[in-house]
Amino acid sequence: MKDIHEKRGTNRYMHKSPIQCSYFNHPVKQVAVTVNASDDGMFFVSDEAFIPGAMIQIYTPGSVTNNVALPFTAIAEVKWCRKSMDGREQYEVGVAYLPGYTI
């Protein structure tokens, strides 16, 4: 049975990988690290905060899954952003991919 507080409709997979992200059409990219991902979104940690409701572009320079390199680009909506709970000067960010904007 699904937890009633869980909003994600697909399974999430623990996956730690470097990514680059920026506000959509903004040239300055931030380096971040994924915590987990699903077919419809991602949770990552960043040194910069992102405004909930904003559109961002996410790019993975490449990761390896079953010995296959998977570069990935997506446009996503920031669903939530909060200061890291472990005392680091970082932010935890949850995003939902926009349908049709994942490459």
C-alpha cells in the first residue's frame, strides 16, 4: 500500500550522479548531485536554492547504468526546495519533469 503522503506515481530509484542545472534559458549552470529519480521527477542536492514553480533545465553529462552511458536532458518544474537538514549550506530540491521535455 502506498503512503498517503507520497505524491509520486512511479517508483523512485536511489541514484547518486552529478548533474548541471539552471533556470530555463539561463546561461549560468549550477553543479548538483542527484539523490533519487523516478520516471516523472528527481530529488537532488544543490549549493543554490531554486524557486518553487520555476522551470529549470537539467543535464547529466553522463552516467553509467548497466555499462551504458546515459546522457540526459530535461526541463522540469521545481516542486519544492528546502535548506538541507544536515546542517550543510546546501538545498534539497524536488522537481517534476515536464511531459515531452525529456531527452
